[in-house]
Amino acid sequence: MTIQFQKRPTETSRTAPAPAPSRPDAPTTPSAVVVIPALEPGPELVELVAALAAHGVESVVVDDGSGPDHAVTFDVCEVLGARVLHLPVNRGKGAALRAAFTLVQSELPGRGVVTADADGQHTLADVLRVIEALDAPRTATGPGGIVLGVRSFARGEVPLRSWFGNAVSARLFEAVSGVRLGDTQTGLRGIPATLLDWAGTVPGDRYEYEYTMLVAAARQGITLRQLPIATVYVDENATSHFRPLRDSLRVLAPVLTFAGSGLAAFAIDTGLLLGAVALGAPVWLGMTLARVVSGGANFAINRHLVFRSGRRAPLRRALSGYVALAAVVLAGGVAIVGALTALGMPLVAAKITSDLLLFALSYVVQKLIVFRRREHG
């Protein structure tokens, strides 16, 4: 559905008069448009917009419900030539980016997008480098895909919360996608025009949107190109609206929910196993019967709550994939538990060890294959 920005009372977009013609020696205007979501911005936003305009780069600034106290800042951005999209209330970075993508597709069709932060973390030189990389012609072997401006996170050289947040999210991302990224939290990204429709379907309204985008891209085989950029933190990143605890929980929510689902299945599984063994059944039979019961509950929870695939992952395909995975996990679990109990480990301890060893495998396969949703490629 196309949003008519000029007619909606809740979202308004205004374009300043076209700036004066560029100097004869000015570089050719690139095809990519720089999108800058901003919440209660400081002077760094105006500085970036002015610098981009001086280099012939068009920009779209999203006022994410900053309020009247910051109206002058956005007015100055318009005077400098930026398109400014005003959201009446704060909807979050993800929602602001999606609104900007829709605007670009409507008013600047065929143009790619480079997203940048409004707090001065991204230098003009790096923004221009990402634009250049995004605009490079695509060949059979590359380039193409999404360009990521990747910062260095050497310990002691960045704020502790940023170092810790990236360390956790980078390792989590590698575990669930198989792709190693140096910076999963970067806001400097180049998205080609061909992927803007897809980017508009990625869920998440706040900071989790950017992380979810990377996971979705990895799931669909979209290339993630890493481009080293400067690591800049203004006043220890004091102006950032990132809330470490709340926003980190949003990012980690799928894994935490999956762990909760697994714990529920583990409780059912272990209880039934102990009951079966107490009645004289062999371990392999007890594990099989317990897994059939707990697996049904685990499948329903994971399909509807953890991965939220619903109708976008056909039931027959998801069920067959889950059964195949469950068979592999069960066989592996029986082998591990059998080996550990033969070595003298108590049954419950052996079961816990087995489930922990198979947890990562189960999560990755369910996310990337079993409950993979039909999305735009």
C-alpha cells in the first residue's frame, strides 16, 4: 500500500526549494539518498545535512516525534534542501526508517538508500564511501546486497555499554545465522532500491529493527558487505536514545523466548522420562515417548510465539521439518545420554547436558529452515 505523505494528517513531508546549482567542479549527484532518523537532535544533524548538500547528496530527515522544541532544527534542514518527514509521535527508529523508505519509493523511485545516525557518529567521508559502494555496478560475483559501515570495537576504546552490546549481539548473530559481522549495531547502511520493498516488511519498530534486518538478510541469502569506518562517540554517546536494558531485551527476545519454550519442553520431557524409567521402561523408549508429547507443545509454541511464522510458514512444511529435526535431535540425545550415563553421570544431569549441547543446533535449524517465513526476496 502506497502512503500519500502529502495528504495524511498524521505524517507530513515537506521539501524545501531546490538548492542553487552546484559548482561546475562539484561531483555528480549519486543515486543513493541519505536517510537520517532523528529524535530530539542536536546540532550534529544540521552539520551532516549541510555537508551532504555541499556534496550534492540528497537527504531525507525523519522527525520521530521530537516535539515543538526542536522544530527550528528541522526547519533549517529543510532550508538546506532536505526532505523532512514529520511523525506526530515517537514511533521508534525502525518505524521511522520504514516510513522514510516508503517516502523514497514514492517521491524518488529507483533510488537506493544510505541510512545514517543523527548524533554525529558517522563522518561525512564514511557516508560518502558507503554511497560509493552502494552505487558501484553489480556483477555476477558482486558487489550487491546491503553495505554495512563497520566500526572497530577494541575494548577500552569505546563506551562499555557499546562494547558489551556489540560483543553479545555479534556472537548471537553468528550463532543464529552462520555469518560473522564485526558490527551488528551499525546505523550506517546502504540498501539498494531493489531491496526497499523487502526492508519495509522487516518487523520491529525500535532499535531491534536493524538487528532483525540483518537476521532476515542472512536467512534469505542477501549479501552483507562490510566496509570499515571510523569509530566515533560524541561525549561517550551521551545523546543516544538507545536504552541498553530494554532495547537489548528487544533484540534478544526471540532467543530468550525460544529458551523459555525449551525449558517448558524440558520440564515435560524430563518428567515423562523419569516416570517411564521408574515404571521399568528402557531409557531410549522413555525418551522417545517423552519427546513425542513435549515436541507437540514445543512445536506449537515455537511456531506461533517464538518465530511468529503463523500462516507465512506453511503448516505441512513446518511440521515435516520439525519432525525431521526432532528425530535428529532425539537420536543425538539418546546417544549422548547413553554415553554419559554409561560413564556414571546421573540421568537428569546427562539429560541437561545433552539438551544444552543440542540447543544451538535446534534454534538455528528452526529459525532458518523449519519456521522460515515467506518474505520478499
